[in-house]
Amino acid sequence: MLQKNQIKSNHSSHVSLHNISHQYAEKIILNDISFNIERGEIICLLGASGSGKSTLLRLIAGVETLGAGSISINDKIVVNEDIFIAPENRQIGMVFQDYALFPHLTVAQNIMFGKIKNGKITRQDAMQQLDYIGLTEYADSYPNTLSGGQQQRVALARTLATKPEILLLDEPFSGLDSHLRVDLRVETKKLIKANNISAIFVTHDAEEALYLADKIILLNDSQIEQMGSPDQLLNQPASIYAAHYLRRYNELDVSIENGMVKTPFGDLQTQHLCCCAQTNLGHNHNHAKLLIAQNDIHLASYDDPDEYDHQIKVKITHINHYSEFSELHLQVSNTQQMLILRTSLREKQVKINDEFNAHFNYKNLFIFAQNP
């Protein structure tokens, strides 16, 4: 888990959460959560169902009573044990999974329903927002005539029309089909960046977080498991949980003897494995987990391998085909060890019982200590 001393700021942040804890009856939902959000930054709260993501969003919005800690916006405390600023005075906009459009109002009227500091949202303001999202021709249509994706665009436009400083989005794309979700991710990120709004997305989808976020906060068991840029979480996972949440890995039980990782397919030098330093593995360790990403195994051998390349002979025992990739089950020759490879088969057709001199690179592997 993230340590407290990792959360530091030498300047004023747009939003600051300090030591947030929350529970329902005896069930702890959030435990000592702290992080900062810079102006214009997109944060993704990532985690499995029940990890506290949506609860944290509601606490920031002010629609749920805070248990302990404090939240500040622009250096002004909006909630702690003694202070509570009402949600409508926090300059926060929210976009929900279910769109929450008024069925009896037209699209333009839905956008005009919100309020801004200097008065009401005019039809001209609404039309400008509809122009941004490419739906001006639907201004006088009713929500039930729009597709799910169009309704979500209108919900976003209605929120942006109120000119919020902070935008909160609770799994806004989860009810849409996969292709539409990808398109809306792109459009939404462009709109947020164009308006220089600080945004917090709640999602359980790692791919969505990797695309949208400037910073990802991975929650697990009511705490921050890891926090950092998408690149940091992908390439420097702090735990086995973090590694598996961001990518699919083969996980092997191994031991370390005299600086060598003992695996079913040969010895690997610990100094070449990129997670050894950050997990503080000793020269000898009886129990460890070695992670090999499923897309980092290649069904070809290098003619001139370098010191980081490890070659193995494998046989394909099973193949599963999906829309964008195929999943190959590989047995390492002369062992019972099975590995999974995810790959595109557009260039090379393979079949069950084919054998290959496959390879992977030391520098792409991760190793984590385990308690006996």
C-alpha cells in the first residue's frame, strides 16, 4: 500500500484530500486516503466494485457526510469535522452513468436547466455546448429519441454549461457498447482539456484509466494501492495486485538462490529483473512470484540474442480466438509449466501442437517477494 510520506506538495493544489476515512456501520469503506489534484489534471479512481471509488466521489461532491479527514478546494476547506460547504457552492459538476436527463424537457432545455454564477444558462449557451458535441440538430428533440451515446454527450454538455471548476464522472461510459465507449473517451478528454477543468473519473476499466488519466489512483481494500502516472503503474507496479489490475500476466512460483531466480525453464539473473530493487528482494528468497506479461512472449527466437533475452521451446496446446486478439496456451518443453500468450494472428496462422522457439526479455519481467 501507498505510504503516507509519499504524498507531498510544495505548492497549492486545486483539490486536496487529507486523511479521508469513511465507513458504513462497522464496514470500513475508505481508510486514510490522501492525494492532491492539480488544476486541469484528469484523475482516474480505479478499482474493483466495492473499493470505495464512488463513495470518495460523493464525499468530494458533498452529497455524503464525511466520516473523518478534510477536503479543500482552492486552499479553502469545504468539509472537515467542523466545516461543511454545500454542494451547490463548491463549483463542482457531476456526470452519472444513467445520464439523469429530464424526459419532459428537450435537449436544449435540459442543458439550460442548470445554473451559473452570473445567472441562467441561455439558449445561446446551450447551442454552443451542442455545437461542441456535434448535436445541434437535436436541440429540440427529446432524450428518448437519442441513442445512449448521444444522451451521455448531452449530460456532459449540460454539466459543462454550468462552468464547473471540477468535473466528477461516475463510470459515465459503462452502459455503452465497447466501440461507442472508445469514441466517447476521446471526445470527453478533448472537451475537458479544452476547458481546462480538473476532472475525476471513477472507473473499474484499466484501459479507460490508462487512456484518460494524467494520474491514476488505484484503490484496493479501502486504501490506495498505488498512485502515479499511467506509465508508472504499467512499468513500475508496486504490488502483484497493481500489476494484475493493469495488465494480464502469467504468474509463476519461484525461489531465489545466490542472486538467481529458479524457474521451471531455467535460471534468470535477479539484477536484470526490473522489480527487484523496488521490492527489496534479498540475495536468497524461498518464496517469490515471477510475472511475465501475456503479450510479452514472442513466438520466434532471436538469431543474435542479447544478455537480457531468454529463449524457451514451447508447444501450443489450446487456442481461444477473440475479436481483437487470440489467446494461446503454451506448454514449456520438458516441463509441466503452462504459459498464456495474447497475440494477433493476422500475420501468422498457428495451430494446436505447433512448436516454437519462443522468447521473452528479462527487462519486461517483475518479481515480488511472498510470505511463506
